[in-house]
Amino acid sequence: MVKLRISFWLLLAVLLPLKAMALTELQASVDKNPVTQGEYIALTVTADDDLESQALDTSALLKNFIVGRTSVGRSTQIINFDTRKETRWQILISPKQLGQVTIPAFEINGVKSNPIALQVVDSASQPQQMQNLFLRTSVSSDEAYVGQLITYKVKLYLAVDLQRGVLSAPNLDGAQVKQVGDDKDSTDIVNGRRYRVIERTYSIVADNPGKLMISGVNFSGDVLVNGAGGGMFSFQESRPVQAQGDSTVVTIKPVPQSYVGDWLVADVVALQEDWKDGQTYEAGQPITRNISLYASNADETSLPDLNIPLPPGMRSYPDKAVKKTIARDGQTVAKLTQTVAIVPSKAGDFTLPEVKVAWWNPHLNKEEYATLPARQIKVKPASNTPTPDLTMPTPTTTTSAGYWPAATAILAVLWLMTLGLWLSARRKAPIKVVDRIMATATTPTAPANLQSAIDKDDAAEVLNALLHEVSSIKGQNISLGQLTQLSAPLAAIASKIQAAHYSRTPKETAPLYQELQGALAQFRSDELQKKQQKSPLSSLNP
């Protein structure tokens, strides 16, 4: 019983100091001093007791610091019956201003930490080999013309592992800003230290003359750094980082007064065309020209529309120009592609005039021209003009006069009247150039179904399918030139479809297709009735 009482008092003597343990010390420290403006550092506050997470009030930091993530950790150590407990707060902070900034003292249950005098320096004053992250920016020229493309490059140097990040585009007023190509990832050694380099390129085109202020880009993200604990059990932790690029001023010059034409400024401008000399074309048939305009160190929005002149006797039907910007070998190239259908209305020798584009050379400060030479072409008569058969039918000789002479005379008179009316209508009917664009001498061997062509909204296939339908109804090959004599409504609708397809501005074709189907149905019905009616000459046949 005595032994039991002694053990109890011994246990009580051991536990009483644990119960009586209370907070006696509060310490504060930072992992870096001095620190660059905008950089995040770790502020660690340690208490020698097990405390609640809310026991530390950090609101005093908000006056001079940006307060980031806060983490709390606890530990307990027992060595030779000596128990030590600890609560540790780690706060990520970034100073708002340069100079000396004081981290205030913290207080918990009457125990205070020591204040810390933090020295905040400009990032430019810190040697780059001491920085884990910094930005470098460059501009292709400190002078440029209105509409001239300026190349702005941003390089992000990282000596730590990047977890995530956002690089903002330069902030500009009165200019167009676009990213050119994809980011480039490489490595570089700066003052003996290896960095990962992420490079991004922007194109800037100023709209107005004057001073163009390019504000420095910003980077914000998270990197992985070694924890403050150190030792073999230290782990990497995520820490927010920020970096600011330098601002740049570019002088923008106005368009020279001596310049004539649509304004285009570039390093080099060239015209290119796929053309085969020596070819012979047919009147009424389209001649396709594909012309490309290239401008080095220019943006697609700066490219002017092409002026393609034509000689008398020709009409053009241009498609919408296609513009795009290409990044190649560190250069920005703007490209315009123009496709135009040229239709000669008559046969003969023609000269397509040269195509010329004016542009300004900023290196020589003078106006220059990109040209395509004149083209000589030969146009032969259209091959789809039908030739009437003027051979007179030979009367059948019989031994009996009967009614055959009268029947033959009536047949000849009616045939001559039909021929005369056909020739008169052909002389009077005007043949428009647009009617010849899709004209062919024969019906296509494998024409598209009319409804299928309408569903695809392909004007060429629609007209080919229409000719096939009319040819099937008439039992002979019909071209667009012959369609005028067969059905004026069909010919008029076909002309409208062609005009809509080759117009400079897109037009609605669905109502025209619906009107075409109705006119074709009426033409089919009329032709069927003609076949069903009994010919007045049939009774004369034996």
C-alpha cells in the first residue's frame, strides 16, 4: 500500500510541470533580408506552446505588406521527461514600397515577439545572379511609322521550378497588340548561373503619330522552393512570385506627305502569281488569276486591297480576299491572296495591264513599288455557238401525185418559218457576259443532282445540274447560251445565280434556288404537254 502511494506521488510530480507549462517565448524571423520589391518572403512566428491557429493576429501586416498564404504547424518533443511544445505560423508577405519597412511585433497572452527591420531594394539594384526570377524586355525599334509593325519581346528568366504562372500582355492605348507564334522554351547562363528562359513575342501596330508608351509586362505565379526547416526531411513548398518588366517609349512618325496610294509600310513587299504564258482561252469562259501579296514585318490588317485593271471587252468577278499573318524564322510575314475570274466577251488579242502596289521602305525612307508584269493572252471564239442545219429535205418521188406534194410543201413552209423565227430570236436575244461564265459545249458526263448541288450552295454545280435536267427533257445537249431560246424564266434565274456568286458582296441564294426549282418544274410540265398534243402533220404520214 505504501509503494502504491509513493508511485502516485511520483507520477503527480511528473505531470504537474506539464500542466503548469505556459507560453513564455514568441519569436519572429524571415528567410531573406534584404528583399526586392514585389518579391514574396516567408515570415515565421514561433511560440513555445500548443496554441490555437487564431491566436496570432497578423492584421498589422496589411499596412505595409501584401499578405499571402498562411500555414500553421505544431510539434511536441519529450527528452528525459522534458516536454517541449511548439506552434509555428508561416506567412508569405510581399513589401509594398521601397526602403526600410518594419515588421511589427506580435503579441499572444502578453508575450511579444521582436520587430524586424526589413530592407526593400529595387530589383534593378540587385545583381541578377542573386535573383531567382526576373524579366527582360526589348523592342525592335525606338522609332516607327503609323501602321508599321513593332516587335516586342519578353523573356522570363527562372532559376527555380515554375509551378504555374501568368504573363500579362503589354498595356497600350492607340495601338493593336497581338501575340506572334507560340512561347519558346530554352536555357541560358547569366553570370555563371543557369536559368530556364521562356520567351514570348508580341506585334504592336500604332494607329496615331506621337509618343507610344509601352508599359512593362507583369508576371505572377507560383514557384517551388526549399522549405525553411532544412535538414534531410525538408520538402519543397509552393511560393507566389511576381516580376515587372521595364516600360519603353517609342516615337511614332506620321505618313509622309509625298506618299501616294494606300499606306503600307514594311521591310519587303512582293507580288506573286501562278501564271502560264502561251495559253489560248475561249470567249465566254472564265480565266482564273491567283495573285498573292507578301509583306515582311507587317500585319495582315495593314495590307491594302489589290487593284487589278482590265482591258475593254473583259469583266472580272473577284472572290473575297484572304488575309493572314505567318510567323517564320523570327519574322512576321503578312499575306493576302486574291482569286479573280476574268471573262472575255469576244475573241481577239488582249493585254492584261501590270498590277502595282505602292509601299514605304522605312530603312531607305522612300516609296517603292511591287509589280506584276503585263500579260498577253489570246482569246478564240466560243465553241458552244450552235450552227443551224440549212440542208433542205429531199422530197420523196412517187408515181402517184395524191396528197404527197401538198404535204411536202406544207412541211417545207413550216420548217422555213421555224428556222426564220429561230434566227430572228437569236439576232435579237442579247448574250450577257455573265451568262457565259459557266457555259459549256456539252452537258457534263457526270452531272451533280440538282438538289444535292443546292444543298451544297455550289453555283457551278447547280447550273451544271440545271443543264443536265433541261438536256434530258429536250433529248439533246443544251448549253447556257441555248437556254435563252428554250426558256426565258430559266435563263433569267440562271443569270441571277451567276451574278450573286461572282458579286463582290455575298448575296442570298436560297430564294433564287427555290425560284429555279419552280421554273424548272413548269418547263418540264410545258414540254410534257407539247409531247402529248397530237401533231397536225401526223395525219399526213402514211
